[in-house]
Amino acid sequence: MNARRTRQRLALAAVALMATTALTGCDALADVFPKAFEKEEPAEVQPSTKAEPSPEEAWRRVPTESGDMSFLVHEDWTVTTLEAKGNSSSTGIAGYEVTDANGRLLATLQQNPGRATVESIPGSSFTPIDRVDAPEAEVLGGGKTGVVLDLVTHPNADSIASYGLVSNKRVPAKLAPGSELPLGGGTKGYPKLAGPLRFEGRADLGIAEMPGRTDDAEQVARDYALSQEFADIAHMIGSLQYHPAKAKKLECDGTAFVYEAINVDCDTVQSIYHTTRIAEDWDSKNGATVKVAGKWSCTLKELGATLDGLWPGYGIDGECEIDGGYGSFTAIWKER
């Protein structure tokens, strides 16, 4: 008797469960058998159009230490000055890092970057994803400027979204016949302005670029191009302005001269200047221009005159500028 009642109760329970399942779908079964009916998290809705930069009141303009350049920074971001090292600046100019509220690196600005510029992994490929025109970005060398977003992929590495400021400055025909390349070279938009200037950053897309995953990585990069973060980053990079008239001059005290320098450390100034002074063309006549260290153009103003029997002369002795870069100095004779 008890066995019959037990079977009846189990049958009724099964009927009730079937009825509940019919009404509620698989939810009830998922509650009873959670491992067999794993619930999928709702997919994050991706924007379908490009985001606009944050409103004007959310930005502040930050000048470089010498005051010759400036760029806009979001109110939630932090700018940190980097010590000038041989791999970050060829003329002792400080660099700058911009990080978000969580301390994540968004972009780095370096003027006259050194030889150890960021390089891609050999075998990488570059896919253009997006470009934002930057008509207000004034850079040396002219040309239309923009902020580009490239997808950097490699068979054995994670895919990276690489972005930075570029210019369509025309390069000599012998280097790129009939082509216009980003200032600093690179046939695929990288590195970004790696000659006199580099203002760029990277975003890890979190997708390993293995065989068959190229389309996935490209889609994630295109989704990133629509994000609020990239809109703000592109706005910041594209706001860069170069205004040398506002630059603060650094005074370097030499043995017989005072050097007024902009974006050049005193050791570099004295090394370049003394190398120039012993050059044959420099000692030959007034008005001579000498190339030093392959990138400095030094022009003689006055040399060889005497004042009260003193040498090396009186007045402005010479002025040097780095070719296509952001450094210059003038040597001025002053009586001690």
C-alpha cells in the first residue's frame, strides 16, 4: 500500500514538473540541474556609431615643461613627467605619460625620441581600423595631421590596437616614389611620428591572434574605435599644439659662453657647440653652416673678433637647430 502511494506521488510530481517546464521553458530544469543547463550571460551591447569626445568642460590644457607644446587632458586623467633618458629623448627632453583614473597607461608623448623607439614584433601585420582628422594639431614639417588606429597582429602574440598622431608630410621620392608616409617613416602607419615627435598609445584587445582568429580581432578593434575611451584618447592626441614663441629658455653656463637652450640639456649643448667650433667650415668664415652629428645645423653669426684683446670674440657666436626636431640653442659670448 505504501509503495503504491509512493509511486502515485512520484507520478504527480513528474506531471507537475512537466507542466512547470511547459510554462517556464528550461528555467525550472536549470534550477534543478544547474550543470546541465548553464545560463549564458547576456552579451554586452556594442555601440553602432562612433562616440563623441567628452564635453568641453571636461578638459584642461597641459603645457610641456619648456612651454613649447601643450595638449588637452581629460579631467579624470593624470599627466606624469618622465625622466629624459637616452632611449626616450635624443636631446634630454622630458617625456610625459597620461594614465586614466585606474592608473592604466593611455598614451606617451616624447619629443626627439631616441633610437630605442617602440618597435613591433617581427612578422606583425597592420590593419587600418580608423582615422580621426586633427586639423588643430600643429607639428613641425606641416602636412595634414590625424589620429590613426591600427590593428597590430602576429601569429604568436596578442592583438594590439595601436593609435597615435600621424602627418601626411611628403617624403623624398627616392625613399617612397609617389607616396606620402607618416612623418618618421613606416609604410603602414607605424611608428607614429617617430622622428621629431611620438605621441601614441596602445590598447590590449585581449584576443590571441592565432590562426583563424583574425576576423575576431578585427571586429574587436572596430568595436573599440566606437568606444568613448578611444573618442577621448583621439581628442587628446589630436589637440597637440606646438608654439615655440612661448618656450622657456634654459641658460647653460659654459667656460666662455652662455648657452640659451630650448628642449636641449646643457651637456648636449656644450658637446655639439664645441664639436661645431672646431669644424673647418666653422672656423673659415662668417655665415658658414655646419652639419654636426648628422642632425644639427649650426650657423655662424660672428667669430674671430676681439674685445679688449680677449678671444673668442664679441656678440652672438652661433645658433644651432636640430633638423626637423624640437631642439635649438644659441651661444652668446659674455665677458666674465
